[in-house]
Amino acid sequence: MTTVLVTGIEPFESDPTNPSWDIAQALDSTQVDSAVIVARQLPCVFGLANEILVDAIEATSPALVFALGLATGRTEISVERVAINVIDARIPDNAGNQPVDTPVVADGPTAYFSTLPIKAIVHALREAGVPAGVSQSAGTYNCNHLFYGLMHHIAMRAPQVRGGFIHVPTTPELAARHAGRPSLSIDTQIKGIRLAVRTTLATQSDLKMSAGAVH
Ligand code: PCA
């Protein structure tokens, strides 16, 4: 049976939970069409998160990898287009490290594109009533570093694997702790990620649909 690895990240920056892990956990061991989802939690720690991700890929031999993370302030499920080879941490990670302007991989390429069908995913989610969009930047913190590490591993060692990164919004429970933060219910988020997996399994080449940004 096809395995789909879905990762979430532990809580960070004073939040008690991280919806990315709540989603991954909810999907763990469930079936999507002919595939089974395996979930893993990753630490919000530079370097270590990428080591654990690579170990999980080697242990589970997935056909697809969906790395998830929380993007506080985002209003919709954000399918990331590109990972860049830089860390510029605004806050320390959960081990107290705060790299500034260092590469994720020394001498690695400047950037990698997601190999998920990002437009098809956005289209499918919108059709199902789940707010979604393509994001042109995964930031310069832990999630971009994880996304870059994932795509670098795929490019160097596992070209048969398709993978990418999806940022998810805050849940209402977390938003209630921070006035003014937009949120999306965890059930809608779980539905969205499940549908992203189903769409990817069914899509070999991406849709040609405009989802760009002027700024
Ligand atoms: N989001 C942060 C790090 C961990 C997470 O879930 C980010 O977007 O970098």
C-alpha cells in the first residue's frame, strides 16, 4: 500500500498547541483512497527537525510527503510554492538557537520548488469550501528550513518521492488567546489536508491556473 507521510511541528512561541500536529495526528493511520497516512511530529529546532524528517522518510518509504506548519496570521490553507536556502530567525527555536542569515544547506542551491500539484490542491480545496491559496514565501524560520531540507533530501537521495509544505492558520482556540488573529476550525483544516492528499494522489501534472501575487 502507498504510504503518505504527514508531519506536524511541536508548539512554539508560547502557544500550547500547534494545529499542524493536531491535523497530522488526526490523519495518522487513516486511509485516503489506496494510501495510508503515517504521521510524525517534528521539533521546532533548526537542524534536528530536518534530521528527524529524513529518518522518517527512510523508515517509512513514502510516495508523498506533506510537511505542515503553523503560519500565525494567515487566513487560509497556504500551499507553499518555494523553499529558499536561508535561515533568518525572528525568534529563537525551542532549543534557544537563533541563526541569522545562514544557509539551510551550505553550498545548496538557492531554492527548490514544491513537487506537489499546488494549483490543483488549491482548486480542489476551494471547490470543497475550504479557503486555500498558493503562498509565494514560507518565511525564513523553521518551516522554510524544514521545507528546504525536505526538498534537498528528495533532490539528492529520493527523487521518486513527491513532497512539499503547507502552512495552516491558527485555530479559534489559539486565536482567542491573541486578539485580532484570523482562524479556521480544526475540522475544516483536517478536511483540507485530507483533500490535498487525495488530490495529489490523483494528479500527475499540475493545473495551469493563475494563483500568483502582484506583491
Ligand atoms: N511554524 C513556524 C515554525 C513552526 C511552525 O509550526 C514557521 O512557520 O516557521
